[in-house]
Amino acid sequence: MCGIVGYLGSRDPKDIIIEGLSKLEYRGYDSAGVAIFNENQLVRVRAEGKLSQLKQKIQDLNLTFTGPSGIGHTRWATHGRPSEHNAHPHSSGPIMLVHNGIIENYLELKKELMGKGYQFESDTDSEVVAHLINDRWKQYGNLLTAIKKVLPELKGAFSIVVLNQENPNELVAFKDGPPLILGLGQNEYFLVSDVAASLAYTSRYIYLDDREIVRVTPEGYAVFSESGVRLSKTVTEVAWSADQVEKRGFRHYMLKEIYEQARSVAHCLEPFLDREQFRLKPMMEWSSVEGVHIVACGTSFYAGIYGQYLMEILGGIPCRVDVASEFRYRDPVLSPGTLVLAISQSGETADTLGAVRLAKAQGSPVVSICNVKQSSLDRESDVTFYMNCGPEIGVASTKAFTATLVLLNLLAMDLARYRKRLNADLEFQMLRRLLELPSQIEVVLAYDKYFQDAADALKRYRGFLFLGRHVLYPIAMEGALKLKELSYLHAEGYPAGEMKHGPLALIDEQMAVVVLAPQDDLYEKTLSNLQEVKARGAKVIAVGTLEDEQLKSLSDRYLSIPKVPWNINPILAVIPLQLMAYHLACSLGHDVDQPRNLAKSVTVE
Ligand code: M6R
């Protein structure tokens, strides 16, 4: 939520900051703003709406910026509606700052500051911090000291970069919660929410920990603890390239990421394969694990439900799954021997992190599945398995989902092997099937034309139900989520067997039903459920195995996937659903990479 960029160096700060913000726009796009030095004057420009509005405004105003420093922000509104006066940077006296997160005690602080005569021009919580820093700066005459005084007073989740009109050669930043990363260039520094913002200039980064403060000047950088102790930090070399965060000729990031899935699944598998023995490399120590509790949000939560089936069917141990925001506030009972498995593409989802911290406080070991190395989740987990699928920029998660399903297969196999439920032959067969996945994904992608046609036909419906059983039930929910977040149409995912317990009442000619019915052990039962909705007048789109004539005859539209075992069906069946949601949203004229009201990385509760 919200993307921030700070720059200090000798290049044109406007170009660096605007380019950085364009890579962070996935984090929020309600408004955008910059504050950049020009001949020792700090110039602020803000605009409601997407970054393009800000760019236009800067161009229209014919502004030049000479640097050497500046800050920029792209906003996902929490406090105060999306508008120019609520857009960042916020200022107080010579202080100008950008903020990602929420200041929970802002009302209390605001009251105190108003009592001292500070006047507020926005409805945001962020402006409180600007006044507070200004207040302490007036007292101590030093920005770093002022921030050291302010940090203990702030409650909530924040990463903040501060500029001082009085000193263009200094940037000070601090965080508690949302990510803040210092990029180290050649005599230049970047303070960013995500390395994507500055990968074109450097691959060397320092990940700040909570309640740390960093000061950069042309002479260098220094990181301090809240109490002022100078810290020595590890510099991480980031393997992602600038090219990976480009669209590479695709119309949208989402489409590019859907098409990357054959490759991303292969990358995800590779580190765990012992190719000589054709075996799965040992992944983790299971001896003390008696149960697994999965926590995640959104698409990662649906992946978690799929994981639950695998852990119980293959691993033979109890497994529960929770939406992280529920888990963390219901006093969950984690029995001894419970391993908590957190799933998060970004590794920065506030609720998932909250759930992990709670589990750790109760003494549970935490293993995570995550895409972003050095993210908060990665750093706070005992063990992390990386999705290895490269940066995912589209707000709708796609390639991270399929990579997670692959990793869940590997983990369940590792557990099953430890518990002597997976003999060498079955292990060989399962691995072979996983290795075949990339080429089967290519086959499904080759049918995109049919998915686009199906999406066209869906335009006239007012509601959508997605039905599946067993491991296809979470895929039904994921298909519905993709459709609603991109098309803004109502869609629900249901276990096919639940229809007669209520949802059948929704069925009429204006309802389209997507039935996931590839051939598996429950195929006949799913077919009966399909007949029930068909008999009540629904338009049926079916996803089935190869040329399934029986299923075809019962459906208005039929989409085919290759013949694969039950555990692989979901990884292929989700692709037509991703593409249908994508095409439907495009034909409705929606911005698929930046759906309304959403942001990629949900760093607030
Ligand atoms: O980064 P995470 O995997 O923790 O994100 C979780 C959800 O916010 C995310 O999956 C969200 O539901 C996506 N917009 C779904 O496409």
C-alpha cells in the first residue's frame, strides 16, 4: 500500500523518482506526488489519480528540478479520500515527507499538535508526522535527532522518508512495518518500498529492520537503532534484473505474468530436484511436526486450501487453513508440534505477518512460501521456500499462485516421504508429472483464443458462480476472485456439492456458471451438480479433460486442459480462469494491472 521513492545523487531526481514511482504504482494509484529540490528550493507537485496525471502536471507547469535530492509517493488511500490535498508529500515548515502505512495514534498526536498551533491542510494521518518532526526539529535543530525523538511516539505501521528544505544534501528515513530498502549506487542512494523502483541503477540493497533509521548524505549512509546506536548492515546483491520488471511487449503485466507460468513453474521446481537420482531433495525436518496450520490472505489463502488437501492426503497429518486476519484475532490454539506455514507472494502482507508473529510468540516454528527474498516474512520465518517466479507486478496474482501450488506439492511429498507414505516409485511418478507441467501449461496457453471467446460471451451475465470439488474447490474460489477483482462483477466460488444447500436459488438465465470438471475420482458427482444448474437455466462453461464429449454435450462452452493426475489438475485448470478474467476485464475497458480500490501489497490491516 503506497509506494515511496527517495533519491540523493547527481542524476536528474525527477526522472529517477517518476520512473521509480511507475514501478511502484502497483502499490497504490489514488494520487501521486513529488517534492524535489530546484536551486535550493523544495518544489512540491501533487495530483489526484494515477501517476500519468502527475507527469502531465509537471510537464504543463514546465518545471525543472536540479536536485540533488527528492522524494515521491504513489498513494493507496487509508485516511482521507483520494484527492490532491491528501496526496503526499506532506509538509510542515521546512519538513517534507512521504509515508507508507498507518499512524494509529494520529488523532491523539493531532490534538496535541493543534494545541501547539499547528494547522492541518489534509485529512491524513501522515501529516501529523510532518508536524511532529518539524516540532522536534525546531527544538533540536537536527533532522536525525528530531526523528529519533519522534519515532518512540508513533504507533502503527509506517515507512517514511523525510527531506528538509534547509538541507538538500540529506535524506532521513525510518520504518516499522512496511518495507523500506536502501539502494546503493555509485555516489547515489535510493530509498524505496520495493527494489523494482531502482533496479535499473543498482542491484545492491540494504533492507532496513523495524524501528531503524537511515541517514544518507553525499558522503555516505549510516543506519541507527531507535536508541541511536550505529548499526552495521548486510548489503544484499539482488538477482532480479530491471528487464524483469518491464512488460516485454505484452499489453499488461498480468498477461505477461500469465504467459510466464511455464517458465516460472520450472524455475520453482529446479532447486528441489536431485536430477542425478531423479528424486526430490530433502526439504525440511519433519520429526517434531504433528500438524500444519496454514495462514495467508487472498489468492495465497486459496493456495493454502489446496495445500490442506495435499498435506492430509499425501502427508497424512492434520492440516488447518486460516485467513490470516481471522487467525490473528481469535486466540488460536496451536497444539505442540504444530508447524505454521505462511504463504505470501510479497512477504509484506500485514495480516500474514501479524499471524506469523502470533504463532512465533506461542512457540510454533514458522515456515513460509514467499516470492520476495529479504521481505519481512522471509526474514521472520525459520525456513523459507521461494516461489522463484520473478517479480509479480500485476495486482491480480497469477504466476505466484501456480508456483505456490507446485511448492505445496513438493512439501507434501517431502512430508509423505518422511512418514513413509511415498515409495520411490510414486515419488518418481509424481516428480515426472511435475516436470511435465511447463509443457502442459504451454498447451493450455495455446488455447487462449478460446478463453477470449468464452470471456466475450460472458459479458452479458450479471453474476458468476465457479464450482469445483476437492482440490478444484480452491480453484473455483480463485477463479471467482480473479473475475471480481478485475471485472467488478459479482462472482462466488463454491464447492459443487454445496449448491443444493442454498446457492441454487441464485440460478437463472442471467447467471453464468463455470464448472471445473476435469476427470478425477469425483468427476461423476461434479457432472450431476452441473446437470442441476443446467436444468435451472444457467449458462454453463466447463473446464474438462481433453475432448470430453459427455461434458461438452452438457455445456454451453467447453474449455479443455491436458489429462493429468488429480493433484496437477488445479495448476492447469486455473489458467483458463485467469485468462477469461483478464479478457473480460479488458473488453469491459478496465485497467487490469491496477483494478480500482486495490493495491498489490497490502501492508496495512
Ligand atoms: O502478497 P500476498 O500473497 O500476501 O498477497 C495476498 C493477497 O493480498 C493477494 O493474493 C490478493 O488477493 C491478490 N490481489 C489476488 O489476485
